[in-house]
Amino acid sequence: MAVVRESQGMKPLAMFFILAYGISWACWLSAAVVASVAGSMQGLEPLLYFGILGPALSALIIKGREGGRSSVHELVASSIKWQVKATWLLASFFVPAALYIGAIGLNLLLGGPSPIIYSSHWLDLALLFLYSVFLSGGLEEPGWRGYALPKLQTKHNATTSTLVLAVLWAFWHLPLFAIPGYAESQGSFIGLLLMAVPLAFFFTWLYNNTESVFVCIIGHSSINYLASILIVSSGDQQFGFLYLGFLWLTAIILLAVFKRERLARERAPDG
């Protein structure tokens, strides 16, 4: 059935990207227009949150068209697959933490400003983590790593697939730069792209070794979480260069240690 549908018009992967962009951009561009007219983002949060769901919703729709309920169930199962070796769950959180905190520490040693601490109360920190997992960027992962990455890797090696996905992932964020007060509006697209590439290699490494989207969700959420509890000024260019350097060094190490064709060990994925 999937083969028949692929022969009719656009291939499923192209349809996925078009639909993901369409859902997300429709929400975010609408929010940008309303915010510019009203002069405020008040009441527009649902549009921002629904836009984040664009890739996941698109993956579910295309999966359903390709293989029906069984394919949808497969994607959902991977998205909640938490029964992997503890080392992968720890890596998904502590690798981003080490890179981010390491960049902050080195920045301080070089005379940079201290970050603003969101809160020291455990309940605030716990609630923010839950927000990061269930209402933030981690919800993108069923689309990017759950659907697009495996599809790309059926025709290309892990390195090529990761580079393609990283660029498309970065461009997907473009409308957010037009929303006043949103995090991206205070940064640069080039900076986002330079971050997206090494982060995409990190997520490919997590996924290909576990076949768990859940691990990628935790990894993605931890990155957003850390940036929310240790807030670094967007104008701190020294920190930005240090953090980028750490991200790229990590990606280079992963490519050097693991085979570029797979970015994973030879044995079967953990589960």
C-alpha cells in the first residue's frame, strides 16, 4: 500500500516536510502578524505551542497514510520507549548539561558575565522540566527523529541524512524570528543553523543506538531546560562561540569514534 501511495504524486517524506512546515508556519506567521498589530503576545501562546506540534502531527498523518494504525502505533511506541539502558537516558540529559555548563564555566573564567538563575526552588525547577518535556521543543522529535531520520537513512548514510535534516530543521524555525519577544527573535539564523548541525548529530547518535524517540525527547528537552534555568544573555557572543565550539567538538568526536555510515555501534540498538 505504501508503495502505491509513493507512486502517486509526492513521496511521503516530501509530504511530511511540506505538512510540518505548513502547520507550524501557519501558526507562527499568524502569531507574528497578530502580535505586530496588537503590540503584544498576550493570548497567542496556544498558537506557539500548536506550531511546535507540526512535525509530530505530520509524522502521525503520513504514517497513517503509509501503513495505517500499525505504523502510527510504531511511531507512538518509539516515542514512549523509555526502557533502554540507563546509560543512554543519562547521556541524553548529562551530555547537553556538561556542554552548556562547561561553556558557562569557561566563559566566566574568561571574564564573561554570570548567567541569570531562573530559580533555586526544587518545585519551580521540576515544573519547568515537565514544561520542557510536554510543552516545548522535545515534542518535535517524533517528527524529526521518529519519522524523517529513519526515512532519510533508508537511502543515505547517517552523516548525509543528519546534515539534510539539520538544515531543514533549522529553516523550520524561521518564522519564530519574526515574533516579538520570542527567544529566536533575539538571535540570528546563522547561529541557529550552526547549532542545529552538531545537535542533529547528537540526536542521530542517540536514536541510532536506541531506536528510541523518547531518549531524543529527553535530550532535546534538557537543552531547552538548561537554557531556561541558566539564562545567558543573547548578546554574550563569547559564550555563544564557546558553546558552539563545544557542540561541534562533540559532533566531531562522535563522527571519529562511531562509523559515519551509521553513527552507532555494530551491535543491535539497545532496547
